[in-house]
Amino acid sequence: MEFQIDPTTRVPIYRQLMDQIREAVARGRLKAGVRLPSVRVLSRELVVNPNTIARVYSELERDGILNTRPGLGVFVAEAQPELSAAARRQRLAEIIDAFLTDAVHLSFSSEEVLAAVSKRIRGFQFLEGAASDQN
Amino acid sequence: MEFQIDPTTRVPIYRQLMDQIREAVARGRLKAGVRLPSVRVLSRELVVNPNTIARVYSELERDGILNTRPGLGVFVAEAQPELSAAARRQRLAEIIDAFLTDAVHLSFSSEEVLAAVSKRIRGFQFLEGAASDQN
Amino acid sequence: MEFQIDPTTRVPIYRQLMDQIREAVARGRLKAGVRLPSVRVLSRELVVNPNTIARVYSELERDGILNTRPGLGVFVAEAQPELSAAARRQRLAEIIDAFLTDAVHLSFSSEEVLAAVSKRIRGFQFLEGAASDQN
Amino acid sequence: MEFQIDPTTRVPIYRQLMDQIREAVARGRLKAGVRLPSVRVLSRELVVNPNTIARVYSELERDGILNTRPGLGVFVAEAQPELSAAARRQRLAEIIDAFLTDAVHLSFSSEEVLAAVSKRIRGFQFLEGAASDQN
DNA sequence: GTGGTCTAGACCACT
DNA sequence: GTGGTCTAGACCACC
């Protein structure tokens, strides 16, 4: 995995890195169990303050996306939704509505939006099957 | 239209209000030509500083979503996309990827996501027709 | 770069400063990547409230002329036109007509106006090449 | 002459009307000596407060573009530059620089700008000859 | 009445 | 240190 920081954006560095790790996991490019570079190594590689990397790892651990095994390193966690089904559904509705609001203001038609989502969704590693609903 | 501010979130007040207005316009609940509450009235209603409301209105005006008529008030604008097709397509890809990343981490399947998008898209007022691409 | 505010004009302070920065960028006197003075420094220098400077920077960022890097400062952005060709052409026609209207009322001849434009245009950093129209 | 007010713009009504009269004069569509509609008539026609029309006429009179002949009406004045040659040249330079700044930020090339100015200048009624420089 | 601009001063997040 | 957000309160222009 290579991560890239664009310092010309107003998105904070820690956010850029978090988003890239989250997206890599979502696309299946980072699979559960894989070890990430150490804070020190990655901070040198990206020319970023080690504190910033450490913050990224700890926030992703809080989100259940990474696990730190002391002395061994930081690893991609098994997928494990902690939210209730109701909370997950509500959260999904929120992010869909926010996304659709933006899409409308970009003057796309609903057909164009659905087509684009259908196409891009193939680049992501979703759960198999339909039933993720029982918890 | 009623707007609601949640002061406990870390989302800035002006952002919450902007998002709510943008969504209401995208859903067709606020139609072009409708007058919004005056800065002073809304600031009293939401118990928010008038400057904060004024900021929301002026940023939405810069985005082409509202118009200000001096001395008269603030109104919902006619939709008028000014971005190039290339910029619009890139923006759409970005928001879709960000949305799908979140959806994967919520442990939904791709079928569930597509179904939810298809369902919720009906609540929004998209452009008619499919081809909005010639400019 | 030195900026100057004339408090006797009816042009708002933030507009004066915005215009000066826009012109400096257009002339190539402020090049992409250059760091602008911090909000606090410039506000002391110009004897203007920091909020006013912050407003200038944030509006120019929305226009794609500046970038903010949190914690680091404000920088001149790479040029990146996002408007559609149609919108750009219409905008150009509008500003030309407004300019020509003023020029006529100053009692210049068309030859004088064209000569003056041709001469002054050399002080600006335009795009190379002629065709900037495909998007 | 028909004037049109667009209430959806943030440009004040009095400014819209002033600009339209100035442009009509500059284009030669309103010639010196022509009588303009009375304040009352025009205010009914445009559905605008009479005070607003009166303000437009009085400001244009101050600029030397209109003359009021009491009891007779308001007339288009003879062109009469009151400024010194130096002041006129400086003012021309200012409006050219402001215009060119905008044109650069619209990502046009200098060739495109010159071509567009040359084309649109034909729609305006400039002074004949080149020598408007002796005063 | 309407919105727009500016100041002063506080608090927070990012690096 | 950097910029971002919010409040409070003043003054001005437009209608």
C-alpha cells in the first residue's frame, strides 16, 4: 500500500490518511490481518509528524478498523459492526441523503447517479450475500 | 420549513444549517422563488447569532442556491449549473467513493446499498431526462 | 507583496484586499505555492480586524485561488478552471460589455481602447496557447 | 428603449437601471437629446418605487450622462468628459486591469481576450477618430 | 424593515 | 504557531 498526502487540500493530513486507509480496506486492497507500517516508518515515508500518524492509528482502532498488538504492530481488524441494526440503517440513510443532496446540486439526473453508483460499487469489497441484518 | 440546530455535535452550526437548506432544496421542499426567513428572525428562532445565519445565506448565495435581493430578503434561486462536465463527473466520482467507503464499513452488502439508494433517491428532485452533459 | 487599504473609499476593506490579491495572482506576481502572510500578521500590518482578513482568505479559497493548509498557513493555489465553457464565455462577454460601457463614457475612441488593452495585457500572466475550450 | 429589472440578482435595482441606461448610451441606442420617460411613467412600467427611479436619474445627471430640464423632462446629455486627460487615462488603466484580472481567472488566453474585445467593441458607439487627448 | 460590513474578543482544532 | 467558528454589538445601504 502506498498512501499519498496532498498538502494543498484543506482536508487535514490526519483525515486524508484515515480516509485512504478506510477506503483501501473497503476496496479489499488491505485485508484483515495485514500489518501496517509502524508509526515511525510511515511518518518518515510521508514526511509527516509521528504524532499525526499515531492519531490516525488510534482513531481507526477506536472505529474497529485496526488493532494494535503491543510490541508487534498495527493490523487490519476483522470486519465487526458494533452498531445495532437500527443504528446501522439510520446511519446508511444519513450518508445516502447527504450524497444525494450533493448529487442533485451537481445537476445530475437520477438515472446518471444510479448508473454511476452501480458502476463504481464494483470496485469495493462488500459483504457477500444479502443478509447482514440479524444483529 | 423548520430548521434545527444540534449544539452538542461537533459539526459547526453554520454547516448544519447549510446542509439542511441544501437538502430541502434538493428534495424540492424549498422551491425556486420561495423566501427564506430573514436573518434576524431565523437567528432569534434558532437562538443563534445573526452573523452566523448571514454567513450561511451568503455562502449558499455563492453556491448559486440562494439569491439576495437587497432590502427584500433571501430567496431560493433557480438551479443553474456552471461547472464543466469534467469537473462535475470528477466530483460525482469522489462523493460516490466516499459514500461507498462508509457503506462498506457499516457492513452492508452491495445489494442492500443499491436497494437503499434506489429507494431514497425517490425523495429527491432530480433533473428530468438523462443527458445533462453538453456544456 | 505589499497590500494597501484605503479606508476613505466606499469599497469594503475585504473587497479591496481580495481585488489586490486576485490581481497579483493574475499578474504572476504571486505564484502558485507561495505562502501569504498569516491572518494575524496581515491584520496587524494593515490595521484591520483579523476576521476581515480571514474572510478574504476564505472567499478566495472558495474561488480556487488560495489553499489553506490547517496549522501551516494560506498558499496560492494552482489554477484550475472548473466552470463550463458556456458559463465562461458568458461571463467574459459580460465583463467586456461592462468595461466597454465605461470606456465609452470616458470618451475614448475604439482605437485608443484597443491599444490600451493590447498594451496592458502584457502585464498579465495568461494561459499559454489559444484553445482552452474542450471541457 | 425598454429596460428590464431582474429582481433575482444581488445587484440593486437602481444599479441595474443605471447600468442599462449607461450601456444604451454607450451603444448609441440612446442618442444625445432623446427624452427619457418620466419618473412616474417609468416607475409604473418597471414596477419600481419612484424614489428609486429618481435616484437613478439624479445620479446619472451628476455623472453628466443625463440633463434634467425642469418642467420638460429628462434628456440624454451631449458627451462631455469632465476629467483631465491624466485622470481619464488613469481611470482607463484601472478598468482595464480589473477586467484583465477577471479574464485571467476565467482561464482565457490573451489571444481569446483580445479577439473577444475586438468583436464586441463593434457594438458600441465610440468617438470617431483617435485624438481625444488634448484637454 | 431587509442584508452587508466591521470590530472586539473568546474558544477550538491542526501541525 | 496556524486558521475556523461563534458571539455581541455597531453602523451603513437598499427598499
